[in-house]
Amino acid sequence: MKKKFPIAIQLTDITKEYTIHHEKPTLVEKFYKGKEEKFIALNHVSLTIHKGERVGIIGRNGSGKSTLLKIISGIATPTSGRVAVFGRSISIIDIEAGFHHDLTGEQNIFVNGMLVGMTKQEIIKQYYKIIRYAALRQFIDAPLFTYSEGMKLRLGFSIAVHANPEIFILDEGLGVGDDDFRKKAKRTLLENKKNRTIIICSHNLELIEEQCTRIILVDKGIILRDGGMDVLHSYGRFIEE
Amino acid sequence: MAFMKKEIAHFWELLYVMTEKEIRARYKNTVFGFFWLIANPLLQMIVIGFIFTFFMREPILHYNYYLFVGLLVWNFFSLSLTKATPSIMFERTLIKKAVFPREVIPLSIILSNAVHFLAALLLYTLPILFLHTLTLLSIPAIFGGIMVLIAFTVGVSLLTAALNVRFRDINFFVQALLIIWFYATPIVYSFSVIPAKFVWMWRLNPMTSIVQLLQFGFIGSAPPDFLLCISNIIVTVVVCVIGMVTFRKESRYFDDWI
């Protein structure tokens, strides 16, 4: 079944090392310290995700989940290994990032939309849909500092959805607004237009169960298990060990 | 190829929007807005103009105008560099969120400053018209000076912005350097007072010909000599290439360090 779909993401033998720095790193430090401490976040990980798959990534804190997402989204570069990603990906890690509080909602849609990879033309085309989805019509020309936390999250999520990414990456679930909007957001994710690939990394197992069909368990920098719902169900026991 | 073209188009579009954002955000809550742009170098000019005339052996013609254009150039350069150097760190949430050419962060700061700088220059031209110092040669001199200035500012800023991510003391280093650099550039004094055996130091400082080109263009002071110009331009090109390459290389690992 999987074979029918083209590949969306292919990671080959990915290793990611971080240099541990205890204080703010400085140039002066580099000259007298010499050897640097390393931390291996991902250890020779290979992974193939096909178009249209809905992948949930689970694992303990510090297991390498977030690093894996960052490598996939292109925010971090691996120390070694090859990353191939086909199609536009959007990662919802910090929905509010890139908003400027002195600018109006409208101006922020343009700045933020372009930062996540939309062209001006696309934004103009999607502009009213973005506002309608976020339910912000009468506030759109007010500066962002007048918005409530929920309104900002809604606007951010709406921009991300309308950017029409082929790969949608969510870190730490959906913290989006009130219950109603959260339901709407979940529905949008489930709609799955155009074989959109969805990758969710979360401690919220209910969300993963609801949204995903393939579960990957990451532990100590390697993929421990990769399978269906059974991985999720045995996770409880794994955590206790 | 078509893909590359799209990427480049998006880069410029994004840079434009980010620059617009910088300009809008800066003056959103200040009533005077543009006024400060002129007021700041004007105050500096009055203070320096008053004090330095006591020390000068050979007075410089139109000294206040001479000072003012140098200060405008300097303020553009130092403000851009001071703001661009820690800019990647300030936008860390953005870096951790989205993938876009990171260059737009420092570049949008420089461009927004450049818009202000050009507006101030335009205002400065008004009183200059009455001095009758503008000639046909003014246009290439001023235009060339601005080009080299922007290129040099971009080069240095990209370099310091990229390095500051990994080495946080670069920011302090830049602050200290700017103070020395101000006096190493002929803004309050004239290039002619520099003893011949030290001239090589000014040849390494592109700000020298930049400031001189604008002083020459606007008020007809002595133009930079050919050798100085050439060596300054070479330094500018080298700094630009190093800045761009370093930024490109480092930007892939920004996320690791912020």
C-alpha cells in the first residue's frame, strides 16, 4: 500500500552532534578551552516517509524527537548523513514567532506568510480565507498587541494552513486557542488535502492516536520502534521500564 | 533553473517586506519619527563643530557641512553594524520556526537604515544648493560612495552577524571597534593631516574613501586619491566575499547555537 505513493522525506544515516556549552559561548573561550564536549542527539538514523502518511513521533524528553523534526524541516543541518525532502514543509513549532506586535494583523499576515515560504501573490489570493479561518475580520487592521493570546495563535495557525504545505510538521501538538478552534484545527489536519504528509511529535498520546497511522518511537537518538498503533499501545509499558 | 529563479524572486520579495516591517516598526510609537534622524547628527555636528575648531591648525572649508555629511555616513554604518550584529540572536524564535534565507534578517536592518540615510542626504542637499559646491562630478562621486558604503556595510554586517551566533563576544568587540574606527575615519579631520608613513592604515579602511567621496561630491573637498580608492575597493570586495561565504556556511548551523 505504502509503495504506491512517492517518497516525501528520506533520511539516510543521519547523525547530529551538538557541542555542549555551559555558558554563553565566546571567541575567547575557543582559544583556551581546546577540546569541546559533544552530545549525540541522533545516532545514524535512517527513515523514509511516503507522501500522504500520517506519522506520530513519540519518545521521552531528550530522546531526539525534536532534533529529528528540525532535521526534516531543514531548520537544523545534520553533522553527517543525507536529507531529501520533496515539497514545501511547514513546521508549527512556535506559532507566534515572526509576529511583530506593533504591526497590524494584515501586515503580519504578509510578513509571516512570506517567512513560511508563500509568495506575495499566494498571500493576496488566500488573504480573505486566512482572515475568515482565524475569525478575525474586525480586528485585522488593529495592531497585534491589542490581540488576545488566542487570536494570535489562531492567526498563526491560519497562515500555516493556508500556505498549503505538502508536509506539515507539528511539534508538541496543537496549543491553538479555545476548544472550538482546536476542534476546527484538528478537523483541518484530518481533511488531508492533496495527500499532505503530516508529522506530529507530542506527549499527547490521544492527539497522536486520533491523527496518525504510523508511530515511530525514538529513544536515545535512535529509532527504537516503527509501526502502527501497537507501538503506541506498548508505549505505556516502555515508559515505566 | 526555473526553480532557482523562483527562489531568487522570493528572496527579494521577502527582503522587501521585512525592510518595510523594520521601517514601520521603528517609528510606530514616536511622534517625531523622521525628526530624530536629522536631530541626532545635527546635535553631534554642533558639539563636535564647536570643540574641534579650537584644535584645528588648518581650518576646513564649510566645516559644519563637512562634518555633517561624514556623520550621516558614519551613523548609517555604525547603527547598521550595531543592530545587525546581534540580529540573528534577537530573531531566534524565527530561526527555530521557519526555513528562509537567513540573510534577510541583517539585510533588512541595513536596507531600512539605508532608506533613512538617503532621506537625510536628500534633506542635506537643500542647504548645499546655496553653497554652489555641487558640480557634474558630484553625481558619480556621491553615487559611487553610497554604493561602496552599502556594499561594505553588508559585508561587515554579514560577517559579524554570523560569527556572533557562535561567539557572543563578537558583539562587544564590534562596540569597542566602532569607537576606534570613528577616529580612524576622516570625519572630524581632513585626510591631508595624516602623516605619510601612516597612510597605509587608512588604505585598509574603506570608510576613508567613502567619506571622502561624499565630502568631495557635496562640498568639493579634496577627492580621495586613486591608490586609496583602489585599495579601499579591494578591501570592500574581499570583506563582502568573506562575509557572504561565512554567513552562508554558518547559517546552516544557527539553530545549534541559539
